[in-house]
Amino acid sequence: MAAPRKIIIDTDPGQDDAVAILLALASPELTVLGITAVAGNVPLHLTARNARIVCELAGRPDIPVFAGCDRPLARALVTAEHVHGKTGLDGPTLPEPAMALQDAHAVDFIIDTLRAEPAGSVTLCPLGPLTNIATALGRAPDIAPRIAEIVLMGGAYFEVGNITPAAEFNIYVDPEAARIVFGAGVKLTVMPLDVTHKVLVTASRNAAFRALGTPVGAAVAAFTDFFERFDRAKYGTDGAPLHDPCVTAYLLRPELFSGRHVNVEIETLSDLTRGMTVADWWRVTDRTANATFIGGVDADGFFALLTERLGRLR
Ligand code: RIB
Ligand code: CA
């Protein structure tokens, strides 16, 4: 096997973030250098708590967890307790974390790690608002060419918005940060709602998690049982969309996914369409392509991978 791929997960857990982190920690193809928490689904003190809860659930209290930005670059924080519950990790009852938060700020960890590791050897995996990533790029522009790739969950085009008619939550919360990241010239792969709404935790898929017979399997089944309420009520879908695990699964098996390399711009000026990801899917402009925008997935292959890997965690 090739040397494991080094990643930093930037996250706002969030039940789906939790599953993405568990999948990464269960996969020897990946080395998680650290987890950086950002304000998003719930305030920062809870996302920093929840990230540690997930590491301990995976049996990995050795993973360094850092707290990052507690609000967007230029706007008030918008949270999503209506989706994720008041703790952000509602569903299973899990113990408070025993592992400590790292002293360093998440942005300093991102900058220092990218400067210390060989150029092109670290992939950033943002699963929430892009505030930490944009702050790091703004404070240390030298890190941009050192980033191997950014693989993020965010945005929507054909699927349109989930927090407003036009925008997906991660981009909506901090559109200025998204504009910086999408304009940084870094290799960028985007998992929008167009693809994440195709990986739904149906009853049989949820049962497969539970059938693992492990604390991780039970927790993931409880996460998705809780998390699906919003989407069932809004979209009438058959189960929770596993947004953030698409990022991890793409790192492990990119062939499960399909998309196009196109231009994607971020709306920051309009109140009506704030946070919209304007993807030039049909290439009707001469704007430079800056992102691989994913729209297709082999959903059965995704869940087979996810369930098998979760089964490796006790
Ligand atoms: O819109 C879905 C995204 O917003 C996911 O990352 C979910 O965790 C929330 O952060
Ligand atoms: Ca998230």
C-alpha cells in the first residue's frame, strides 16, 4: 500500500461530520494529522467538544483537536440546531470528552502543519463553514501552493439550497470565506448537495450500521435516526443524506464519484442569493474552471465502503 494520505479535517460536528471523521479514522489509507473545529452547526465550544467525543468513540484520544474561529469572517454566526439538536450531536448518549483540547488555535495548526510538512503532501478536508481555512490563507498566503488539495462538502447547483432557496448551509454561513477558498488557486474538489442528497440512510442501510453490533455501529445508527428528521420533513426523502462522509469516501475511492471541472463562483453581495455557488456546469462563460464539482455517486458502493470501514472500529 502507498504511504497513507495526510489530511486535516476541519469540521463543525454535526452527526454527518461525526460519520465522516469515523470513516477517516477507520481507514489506514489516511493519516489524520489533526482535527480543527469551527463554528457552524452549533457554536464553537460545542463543535470542539463534539470532535473530541467522536475521536474517543473511535478509540483515538491521540488525535489532536484544535478550536478555531467562533464566527464567520464578516457576518453573525448562523447555526443549525433545528437539524442537529441543541448539542449538535443529538441521537446517542455519549460521554463528555476526557481528552483535552489542544492549546494552539486551529488556524495556527493549519498554517504550521502546512509549512512543516513537505509541500503538496497535506489535503484539507473542510466539512463546515470555511472560516478557519480562509483565515489561514489570509494570514499565510504562502501555504496555498503547499496544499495538495482541498476536498470540501458545500454548495449546491441543480439541488439548490437547504438553508435558503439559493444556498447550502456551509457556504451560506460564511460566503466571504468561501469566496477566498474558491479563489485561492488550490486544487479543489467540491461535494455539493447535488451528490450528498444521493446517499440517503434508508432503513436497510441504518439497520446495517446497527447490525455491526458495536458501540460505533449503534452510535452511527442513532446519529442518522436523529439527523434524518429534517430532511424527511422537508424533502420527503427516505433517510438522512450523509453529506460530509462523501468527502472521506472520495479520498478513499474517488471512482465511486463523478463530476465536472468547472468554474464556481460564490455570491456574497445579494441578500436574496447570499452563499449561492454559481457553478458554470454548462460552460456558458469564459470564467476559469476552479473546482471539480461532483454530481454523481454509486450510492450502494458508498454504503458498502462506509459500513465495512465502520465495522473495523470497536
Ligand atoms: O448543508 C450540509 C452541511 O451543513 C453539512 O456539512 C452539515 O454538517 C452542515 O454543516
Ligand atoms: Ca458539517
